[in-house]
Amino acid sequence: MKSTKYLEDLRNKSTAELNEDLVSAKKELFNLRFQNATNQLDNTGRINEVRKNIARIQTIITEQLRVAK
């Protein structure tokens, strides 16, 4: 499964790397929303995919913070 591989990759990253990924995913989501508003976006399903990826990244960050305590 694609998401399983993605989660494994996320779990192997440090918190700093995850924060960088989070920022880039949020920028991508902003750009996708902008394209959607101007009717330039062909694949609207990409918005949901990026939103789920943002949630996955935030979940992994939270897990790492709880383990560190």
C-alpha cells in the first residue's frame, strides 16, 4: 500500500525533517486551493491527498513528542 510506505518513511525522519515536510505540504495545499479557485486545477483529488498527508505528518510529530517525554 502506498500510504504504508509513506508512513514508514515519515517514521524514519527526525522532527526537524518532519517540520520541513509539513511546511512544504501546507504550501502545496495553498497552491492547490488557489489553482482550484481559479479553475486551473485538473486533479481535484490531490487536495484531499495533501490534506491527509498533512494530518499524517502531524500525527507522527505528536507520536515522537510523546515518546520523547
